[in-house]
Amino acid sequence: MSARASIVAAVALAASLGAATPASADHEIVIGVQCDRSGPDATVGAPLCAGFRDYVALVNAGNGVEGHRIRAAEIDTESRVPPALAAYERLRGEAAVALALYGTQIYALAPRLAEDRIVATAAGWGPADAANGRRHPYVFSVASAASQAAAAVGFAKHRLGTLKGKKVAFVPDDSPAGREPIAVLEDLAERERFQLKTFAAPSTGATMATLAVDLARRYRADFVIAHLAGRAPSLAIQELARVGYPLDKVIFFVGGSAEADVDAAGGRAVADGYHGLEFAGVGQEFPVLRAIQAMYHAQGRQPPTRMASSVCYNRGVVMAALQVQAIGNAVAARPDGRIIGDDVKAGMEKIRGFTLGGLTPPLEITPTDHEGGGRLQVWQVKGARFVPVTDWFTAYPRVIARHVTAERGAPSR
Amino acid sequence: MIYREAGQFKTTYASDQAIFPIVQDRVVVALGVLAVFVLPTRFANEYWLQAILIPFLIYALAALGLNLLTGYAGQLSLGTGGFMAVGAYAAFKLSTAFPSLSIVIVFLLSGLIAALVGVVFGIPSLRIKGFYLAVATLAAQFFLIWLFNKVAWFVNYAPSGTITAPSRTVLGVTVTGPTASAAARYVLALVFVAVFALIAKNLVRGRIGRSWMAIRDRDIAAEIIGVRPLRTKLLAFAISSFYCGIAGAELVFLYLGSAETLAFDIGLSFLVLFMVIIGGLGSVLGSFLGAAFIVLVPIFLTNAPHVMGLSLPVAFQKQLELMVFGGLIIFFLIVEPHGLARLWQITKEKLRLWPFPH
């Protein structure tokens, strides 16, 4: 297959669009991307945004979306909320129909998105009830904190056989976003009758060494579930390895399961055995990634080295693909391409059986379920490589549903 | 200045004590105040209001508060972020517990609560001075953030741990919450800044301000001439924290809409301190200039390449912005270590003699 053919094939696969192009279709559709290329989460943001942009370039290298070009307007927000708010206003001024967010700005932006009717994808982080399409009509999360918590407990049960009477340690980031899954975990602890103890760690990871000793020696945890981001995950891996805690009894939420986290902890050998939850596949053996490489070769350039940081890069690709797919559905309904946020929302809610060649779990997004099923996959570091140890799965869907729809704890008005 | 002050004689004590003794100054300031109330609400778009003007006003109020404490009373504080958090969480608790209470009163009450907390953390200032006091106030910063993080009561047991501004109206206009227009939020922030800047200006010109400056310049001498250090210092902490508390409440209610403790971390304390240092310690105008510098310059640098038609890679642009911003801070501090307010004063004095400087 020639490079060009594979590009076309990938575009067809990704956007599932017909070949016919309306003659007047030259409208540019803007997606706003809030990036963290600088600031504390730069190791995540840099490959993630590169993935997003490369996928958009791939779509444009083909036929765009039914002939309409997509422009990904990127603004660096340093993982801070005030620049994110300024960026939001700028992107709104540029008539962005959809936003890609990856961080805690989602809490501040969620009410405005509903007011301004702009769709946003918030993957991995965000309110636990973001999967509830009725409560957050314009927010689409891919892996909500509730689903991650349930999946982590489900995996722990699978590894230990039974959780009854076991001790599970939860290590969240010491922030409200970090502690959000505790309610779900407490519920599951009651249901599966395991002991749950929370060891909150500051986002700098400063107290990780004492925390690891406390958790491994004093509490003697049978399993560790960690919800950390930034520099903290690598320190956690390092310190748990140092106190001799078996890393194959550790699972990280999506925020701490990238190659960068493992490498910063001292390399793959140190982190051997450790598990991470993923909402996008790891590695480069996926058709859409090969198409991106082919696109670079066709332009006489080398594919970017960012691709090697495949966990984050692939997440960027998935987020872009999800938005392009929704825009594709929206444009199908309005062929002149003059779509607004509401059209994209409708387009999102029409997504069925979206897998991007296996790079994402099969997503089934509905007006009520904005998470698309909330399936996750566990990957493990084994012999210096990331290998999948489960298929895409969900755990305790009823518990999640109860938390996602619960009125409890909603800010009183 | 471009106008001459010749022929204006002060014949009464009142005219001698006026904030703006020159007629032309009074006219310019009156027109300026009118303009900032009318023009942005009429002509500024959402981006200008939301991303530039509202944060500028809120940071200016916080900088004003810190300037009273650090610039006038000489008490170095790194607890600004913590005191702002007290204001924000107090406003959230008050407005959700008493939904019918006017938001203006909520803001004032949150300022009072912040003032009480400020007094408590100001007590060590009687024994500790200078850098050591900065470390003591740092304890306030960390303790308060820890408290709001740990005690779920402060966030009404929201699982996300965030506080969200409820919708509230003033005179029938929605001013907070997601449905409030940017213009309404701007006007409310502006009213608070205008009123409290006037109060601050009068405070520092009066007995209280003079006693603060006496304590700042030589505390033992001040004590000998009859200034009571405990009362003066605690008053400085109280009033400063009152300003910061209102600024914190505004930060959540008028700007961010929803926030967690991360919004009030140590970075915010430093940011406000930098505003005060760059703007000018011991100057009301300096608080505004410093806030303008810190808020506007990064936004200008972000937009400049875009406006000039340069298409730079996003990552490079951000690094460039940080470098230029850092360079500008160093430049201004070398040119005039006493801040932008002093630069403005020198400019005014030069213009007064212009075009015949000798």
C-alpha cells in the first residue's frame, strides 16, 4: 500500500466519510485545543498536543471533513486555570465549535460551556459525574474518575482472587480532583468488604518516601491504587520500588500511566510489573498511527520523536479523532459546514462502535452516557515494554451509574 | 504636565488636603472614572472583559490590600493567597447558607471574616520582623489551604471539592454564576475597586497611614512618639486581609466561576507580592500599575505574534513569552527599583518643567 493510499484509507477509517465532496465545501471548522506544553504537566501535554495536531493534519491531508478543512487552534495554558479562561474566550472568539481540554480547568469551564453551547472533551480528569450527559450536556469525558476507580477495583479483585478482608491503599493527589473517586471506592469497599485507607500525596510528590514506607510496612497494603499526575507518579513508582513493594500489585489511574512516568522513575527495569489504566492503546502498531507516519514520509520528513511517548501521543490522537468524528456526523447533517456547537453535540451523541482500529475502546456515546461506555484497559510494564494484560473492560457499572446520577454532593444553589 | 498649575492657590485647609489639589487633575480623574465605567461596558467585547479587565481589577484590589500591609506598614507577608482563600470560601458558605443575602453584603462579610483570620496570623508580627515574618505568614498560606482541602464542610461536601459561584443578582441584574454577563461582573468589580481605592487613599493620608509608615520606617522611634505597635500592626493585617478577602471572593464569584484550593496556592501569594514590588511599594497607584503589568503583559505577549501575523509554534511562543516577561521585570526593576509608580512620578515631574528643564 502506497503512502498516499494508506492516508486515504486511514481518513476513511477514521472519519467514515463518503468520497463525494460538495463543490462549495471550503468552510474552515475550528477546534480549540488547550495545551500544557509548558508548566508542570509539560511531559504529558507536549506529546498529547502533537498527537492531536498530527491527526488533524492527517484529516486535512486527505479530504478534510467532507471537503471542509479542520483547524486546531492551540493555546498553551500551563495547567493553570486563569490562562485557560483567557484561552477559552479567545477560542470562543475564533468560533471554535469544540474544545479539547486535559486538566482541571474543566471545573471552571463546565458551566460556561453549557451557557455558550460549545462541546468539550475532557479525558481522564474532570468531575466524576461528567459522564452524565444530563448534568453536563456539553462535556464528553472518555475515562471518568468513577469508571477508573471501578476498573481499578475490578482489576485488583481479578489479581487477588477475592478482595474480602484485604487491605487496599488509595494514593490520590492531595487535591479535590484527586480525592473525587474516594466516594466510589468507599462504596466498593463496602460491597466487596475490603479495607480502604487513603494516603493523600501532594502533587509535588515531596512526601512520597515516607508515604511508601507507611503504606508498605505499617499498613501492609495488599493492593495499591494511585490517582496521581505530573511528577508524583514517577516518584511513587520509585519509592514503592525502593521499599520493596511488589509493583505488580500497584495500579495507576490514567494520569500516571505514561512512558514518561516510568522513565522518570528510573527506567523500565525499576518499574517492572507496574500496571496502568489506559483509555487509548499504547505503542505504535495501530493503523491510524502508521498512516500518520506515512503522511510524514510522504512529505519527506521524519515522524516526530514525540510519537515514542505513545501513551500521551495516542491519547491526543484519540481525542482529535473523537472530535473529527463528531464534526463528521454534524457536517453530514449540515453539508455547508456552517456547524455550531449544538451540531457537534448531536454528532457526538451519534457516535456508535467507534474504535479507531483498536486504538480506543468501542465508544458508544448517547445523550445520557457522555463517556461512551467508560471502558478501560490495563497495561503492564514487562521486560521494558508496555503489554496489555486485559481487554477493554468496565467494572461495577451499577455502582458507577449510581454515583454518576446521584444528586448527593451537588453544589447547592 | 501638558497643563499648567500656575495661579492655583490653596487658601483653605480643605483645598490643601484634597487628594487631587489641581483642578485639571480632578477633571482628568473624574473623566477617567466615568470612562472606565461607561466605555468598556459599551464597547469592550467578552474577551477584553473576561480575560483582561476583570482579572486586572481583582488583582488590583488584592495588590492594594497587600500594599497597605507590606508597602505602608512594612510587614512582609506571603499569606495573601491564604487570606484570599478565606474570603472566597467564606463568600461561598455565606451565599449558599443565606441565598437571599445580597451578594454585596456577602462580599463585605467575607472581607470581615478574612480580616479576623488576618489578625490571628498577624499576632506574631509583634515579635518577628522582616524575612522571618514572611516565613510566619507562609504558615498561614499553607495552613489555610490545608484546612479548606481537608474539611469538606467548607465546600458543602461537594465530592469534587470545588466551590461554585451561585447565581445572584444586584438590583435585578445577575452578577454572578454562569449566566451573568461579563459587563455586569465588570461593573461590580469596578465599583468595589473604586470605593476601596478611595478608602485606601484616605487611610494612608490620615492618622492610621502615618502610624503605619512610622512603624515601617523605625518601629522603636514610632513607639517612643506614642504609636502603639500591636494595635497598628494588627490593624494593618486586618485591613489588608479585608481587602484580600474581598478580592478572593471576587476571584471566584466574578472571574473563575468555580475554583478549588489550587487557585489560591503559594503562586498567587507571590504573584500579588510581585505586583506590589513592580508597581511600587507604598503607593496606591503602584498597586494598579503592578497589577496591570502582571496581568496585561503576558496577554499582550501571547497575542502580539498573532496580531503581527507571525505564526510561531505554540511551545516556542510560550517560552518566548516567559523570557520576554522575565526580561521586562528585570528591566523595570533596574531602571527604577521603586517601581512603576515612581517612574510615573518622575515622568510627571519632568513634564512639569518641559520644555525648559533648566
